[in-house]
Amino acid sequence: MTGIFAVILASGQSTRMGTPKLLLPWKGISIIEHILSNTFLFPFEGVKVVVPDSNVPLKRIVSTFPCDPINNHYPELGMGYSLSLAIRSLPPDAQAALILLGDQPKLHSDDIQNICESFLQKFLTKKEKSIIQMKYRDGFVGHPTLFSSHFFRELASINGDKGGKDIIRNNRRFLSHCLSEYPYPKDIDTPEDYQRLMIEGD
């Protein structure tokens, strides 16, 4: 039992893409399926996926995985609101939440496993406050980000489009990094991003 829950934020409005980006194909499956498949390679206590209530095709795909979908009726309220929905759904005995973005199909399962194992090895036995972010080979720092349960109350009350950035900034003494051997898995936000993804492959 790891005590860690995965939270996949998949309720963005895809405004810049012009079409629901998580349904776009890459390597024979949709972008969201890549994230889900990689997530389930680690034995999380549970996987929460925040999806727009109005996106029926996306909800249908998510329902084929053994996860807990959370319908977001107000995706226009931003990433912070989506994150707060997921955090409020966690059980009282949850020890940590790993936050993943639904639009990073090039995220490696190794990094998901490594950041969780880092938490389990260094922090779980001591029950200390902990925030862990990935630091990638090219110097970028970002998702996935793990928060210990000490921060759940703050995370459950955020809104807007900042996600947990303010919480991280205000708690840098509890922040550590998990090193990745891979470059940063860029978000797929625009048609140009998607075209680049298709050209670059792995």
C-alpha cells in the first residue's frame, strides 16, 4: 500500500488547440490514453481523473480504465479549480497526491515511478511535509508534482489557473527535486505543438 493517489488534470478547454486536444491521436491511441497507460504502471492507491462534464467522448475513454472520473461542470474556472475538485475527493488516509497533466503524452512512466519511490523512501516513514517536482535533463522543472497530505487543505481551496504554484513558492523549504534522464515532456496546447509532436515521435 503506497498511500499515494494519482490526480490527472484533463478538463482543460483546449481553447488554443481549437479541438479537444486529449482526443487527438498519437501512435495509434489518443493523448489521454498515453497518460492513463503510463500512470497505471505504478501501484497507486487510486487514480482520479478530472474531466469536463460536457466532453462525452473523453469521459467514455476514461471510463475504460480502472480509475475514478471526476466530472468538472465548470472547466472555465481553471486548473486550480480542477485540482481542488480532485483533492477534495481523496480519502482521509491518503498520504500524498501526484499531480499529472493530461496533455503531456511524452511523459515517461519511469519518472512517475521515480518520484513516487522518492517520496516513499525519504518522507513517508518520517511523516514530514514534502513537495517533490521533476527536474528534467534539459533543466526544466515541473510536472508531475507530488504533494504530501499536509498540503491537501490548501490545495482543496485554490482556484483560477495557477494550480499549486503559490503553495510551492510559499513552501520552498519543503521542496525537493527528482532527477529525470529525459527532456521535459512539453504540453500540447496548440496545433503547432501537436504538429511538432507528430514529427518528433519519441
